[in-house]
Amino acid sequence: MVDLETINLLVQIVGVSAAVIATVVGVRSYIVSNKRAEEAKKKEQETRDRELETRQAQLFMQVYDPFRGKEFQKAFIDVRSMQFKDYQEFVVEKYNPEVNPELYASQLTVGNYFEGVGILSRGISLI
């Protein structure tokens, strides 16, 4: 016959075994959930990186589109072909808005474009 001490010992063994099993299951569950969270975080970062690259490419194209246009190319050629000896000749005689408004507009077009590109390129790496 089974005495009281044996029953007590069996209950203790079952209790400790149940506690060990519960702890192992809990730790495994914790490890799996952490692994899933890390994978989700990594995928989220990859998505953000792709979105950033896409936005940078879109910005590059938005900046580059006017440069390819016929109007800008004409203005750029006009500015590149300007010839003058000194400031007086440049401002007063040849290229001021009253004397030559079309070339003055070309100067503004090209200058404003490159000023905008310079401002944008200060904080953005397009490479």
C-alpha cells in the first residue's frame, strides 16, 4: 500500500516538473516573440530605406526635369555665351534688364535654378 509520504513526494515531483515545463514554455515563447519582433523591425527599417531611396530619386528627377527642358537649355546657352570685360560693361552696357531683358531673364532662370539645387543639395545626398 502507498503511504502518505510517498504521495507527498509524488505531488512535489509533479509540482516541480509542472513548474519547470511552464518555465521552459514561457522562455521559448518569449524568445520566439522577440525574434519575430526583431524581424518585423528589420523589415520596417528596410521599407523605410526603400521609401527614402524612392523619394530621393523622385526629388532628383524633379530637379533634373527643368534642366533637360528646351527653355532652360536656351537660357543656359545664352548665359554661357555672354562676353564682357568688366562689371561696368556687364551691368550697365550689355546685360541689365532695360538694355537686354531676354538675356537678363536667362540669367535669372539659370541662377535661380542652380541656387535651388544648391540649397537642396546641402542636406540631401543623392548618391
